[in-house]
Amino acid sequence: MQTLHDAAGGSEAMLRLAHAWHERVLADEIVSHAFSHGFRDDHSERLAAYWGEALGGPDTYSRTMGDETEVVRMHSGNGPHEEMDRRAIACFDEALDDVGLTEEPLRGALHDYFAWATTTTMSRYHHSPDDVPDALSIPKWSWHGLVEPVG
């Protein structure tokens, strides 16, 4: 069965999606707060590699950029932020439209992945990044949901 990464158009499509999402969140008055401290110049490239790996593509992120523990720690210790999460998911859905990833069931599977990651793994450790365990692996997502449970 074709991976979500490949069905979406591979690494180039992941990069287009990451750029579109990043533009949308920077323009959003609520979600942009998450980037108010600044962000790396290569944020979209890193995000595309992360999403690509999670969606069945190459292991570029974990092999050359970091691991799940690093990513989750970066998103931890900020307290609950349900409204920001909802807005980030809405920006993702709009970014899917922006890059033409509109056909079902692909669109639904991509939405489900992003919504799950945003409200589960990235929101699990409200109190402190120090609570995040070491050596977490990037969770893998397929057409039917989570493939590998989070460590």
C-alpha cells in the first residue's frame, strides 16, 4: 500500500505543505504567538522532513536533524493551549487547500494525523519540557491511523 507521504506527492509536496502551513500560522493572531520567540530559517524544511518521516517517507529527520524527544520538548512546558491547537489545525486544513491536497481519503488522513499530533504528542507535557522522556521515536501514521505507538 502506498504511504501517505508518497500519495501526497513525496518530499517536495511535504515542503510545499510546510511552507503553506507556516505562512498561515504566522498570519494567525493566536498561533503566531508560538513563533514570537523566533524560529529557525530552515523551519519549513525541518517540518517537511518530520512530517514526511511520520507519514511513511524517508528517515531524513531522525537521521540528520533530531528525534521525537527534541520535537516534543520544544512544544512542551507552555500549559494547556486548546484554542491555539484548534487554530493550528485549521491552518493546516487551509494549507492542504493551498497546495491542492483536497481529495479524499488522503486529505482526511493528513488532517487526522496533524490533529492527533497537535492534540496528543505535542500537547502531552504541559508543565515542563523536562517531563518528556528521552529516546522517543517519531510516531508513524498510515491511512488507518497510528502505526507505531509513542514511546
